[in-house]
Amino acid sequence: MQITHHSLSNYLAWVNGTLLADAPANALLPATTALTFDAALKQLLAPLLRGDPVWLLPDATTRQPDALLEALRNPPGDPTRPLIF
């Protein structure tokens, strides 16, 4: 499915203004969806537009619940950085 730049811009502005509005600065949002799924837009592009980092998890990690939980318990970088779910 194709979307216009305008529609994508509006959607990401809504995500950042509504869903991520209360997220602390420099928060880490783990990207857990496949790039072919529309939820990847908010997990990848919305944080970048806010100036926040994106945490790309390996497919093997996102497919195994135990591995995903372990990764979420031990995020990369600063252990005090807040996570967004």
C-alpha cells in the first residue's frame, strides 16, 4: 500500500503529539515489529523525529518471548534511560 508524504507526516505528528507526548526526552523505544508492518512507522520514524534513539532488536529476539523479555530488562547504553512501550 502506498501512502502520501502528507499522510505520513500527519500520522507521525499525531503519534508524537499524542502517544509519545508524555515520553521523557531521550527515551528508548524498542522496534519490535517487522518493517513491513505499519506499526514500524511509529517505532522507527516517530522517535527519530523527536530526536530520540531507536533500538533495533534482532528478529530472533522479537520472535522469542523469553529473549525479548531479557532484552527489555537489559537495554543497551545507559541503564537509567527510560523505555517506552
